[in-house]
Amino acid sequence: MTEAKRAPLPHDFHPPAPSFTVASDDIEPGEVLKDAQVQAGGNTSPALRWEGFPAETKSFAVTCFDPDAPTGSGFWHWVVFDIPVSVTELPAGAGSGAFEGLPSGALQARNDAGSKDFTGAAPPPGDGPHRYVFTVYAVDSEKLGPGDDVSPAVVGFNLRFHTLARGHLIGEYENHG
């Protein structure tokens, strides 16, 4: 990937925050995403689990962002928030539009494809490798504030002021197509 393509991560625009551990059986940090997390191969959100977040955490948010999308503003693939503090993992497929696997009360905002679900990796053919940043945010309130019919930018705005800590995994995918 050329230096010009190394766009900032979404957290680079937020105040520094402590980190905690995020793990997945579906994503190896820095490795190529599995077919299940690719739009043409399964379009399935990965299983995620987390630990080591601050004791004062009251809820969580999970996002997936491609900073390398050729849009000038990246591409939000998944935005879910108001996950109860008692939930420290999401199963594979929790980001489906059927909301199976999401805990009661959790909300999915529209992604940049316009749907309230996980949209798998689908970079343009020949655009080089893209990074997919899966971030879990520890939030200082049970409810982040916005409803589920907002843009990822509105959720990000609220997260800027309510994040206690965050952890992330980054996978890559390139469409050689």
C-alpha cells in the first residue's frame, strides 16, 4: 500500500484513551480477512470478545471501519452500540439484519451502505489492500444517546465524549478481481 493510501484510523481523531484486549477466532491481527467477512464470501460479522476494560464501563459499542476506502472519508461497515456491560462477546453473525446474536437493547446504526447490519469487505478491484478496523469502545453510560436511525458520524461524535477505553483488531482484504 502506498503511503498516500495509509489513511488515519478513526480513533486518531479522538482524544487518547486507555486500551483493552479485543480478540476473535475469525480475525488474525494484520492478516487477510476470512471469506465469511467478505461481502461476496459470506457477509458475516466476526465473533468478537473483549476483556480488561475499566470497571466504570456501563455499555459497549462496536464498529468496523475501512479507512482506505476511496471515498475521502473512509467507509463504515458496522456500527452497533448500547451493548449492555454484562455482554463481553458477540457471536459470528451478530451483525446480521435479523439482529440475532445481539443482546436486547443493543442498537445498530446505518452503515455507509445504508443498511443496519454488517457489510463485509468489498474494496474495488485493483485498489490495493484495505484495512478493516474492528473497534470495541467501553462507554461511560448505559445509553449512548442517539437512536438507531443516525449516521455513523453521529455515533462517532457521541463516542468521542463518552469513551472510557477502546480496543481494536485490524484485518486486511484486497480484491484482486
